[in-house]
Amino acid sequence: MVEFENRYYEDEKMTEVYVRRILCGRVRRYGLACTVLGTVMLAAYMVEQNYIWIGIDAAALIVSVAVMLLTPVYTLRQMREHERRIHNGKQVETVITFGDKIQVVEGSLALAVEYSQIMKVYDWEKMYVLMISRQNGIIIHPDGFVKGSLDEFRGFIKDKCVNAKVAL
């Protein structure tokens, strides 16, 4: 028996947030940490006037910042291209039903997930994401509920996914 149903067409903003915060989140965090550390080291080398290490550290900083900034752009481009190939260039509706299992249908693709597979739940303003692995999640549009509401759904998921961590 279907208790909740969510339908939506994926928009650019949802995809960007998913890529930036989930797929490339670690790259951005580690890149920021490396940039801060590299800047501190660069300042120390400048005080010592160690020009060889200044050059090496400056080059490493440039690479670190470039990776941190460009990885989300390339990942987003790759993801959009992959979606175009799968759906023959058409924008398809995503339908997610919640009953005994979570059923996801996107165009001709279908996926069934057990509630016990949900590891983490992200509750953001623009979307709700049920993570089934570190890099794979089910995106739920907050305004896409045709059966049930987002507030009821939050309680439902909390009851069904007892092992999942909730992140804001």
C-alpha cells in the first residue's frame, strides 16, 4: 500500500545543490583545508625567505584551489550528459512511492530500495535526500507530494529509517 507519493521534474538548482553538497562536498572541504594550510605554510616560507618552497607551495595552492573550484563544475556537466544519454535528451518525471519499499521510477529506469538501506537523511529547504550510500541518494522535492505532505513524510521516514542519521 502506497502511503506517500512524490512527483517532480528535476530542475537545475536541485542538481547543482546535490552535486555541490553531496557528490563534491568532501573535495570542497579537503580543498579548503589544504588551501588554509598551504596559505599558512606560504606565509611561513615568506618570513624565512625560502624562495624555492614559496614557489612549490604557491603552485600547490593554485592546484588545490583549481581542483576545489572545478570539480563541481565538471561533475555537474558529466551528470547532465549522463542523464541526457539515458533519457534520449528528454526531461522525464521522477516518481517516488513509499509503501513497503521505496520505489523510484525515472523515465524507463526503476529502482526499489528497502528502508533499512537508508544511511543518512538530508533535510534542506530546496530538497530532501535519502542517502543509500556515500555518493547515491534519492532526491525528494518538498513541493512534489501528490499523496501525503512533507511534514507527515518527515515523521514517516524517521519511524521507518531508525538507523539513518539526520543531517541539516
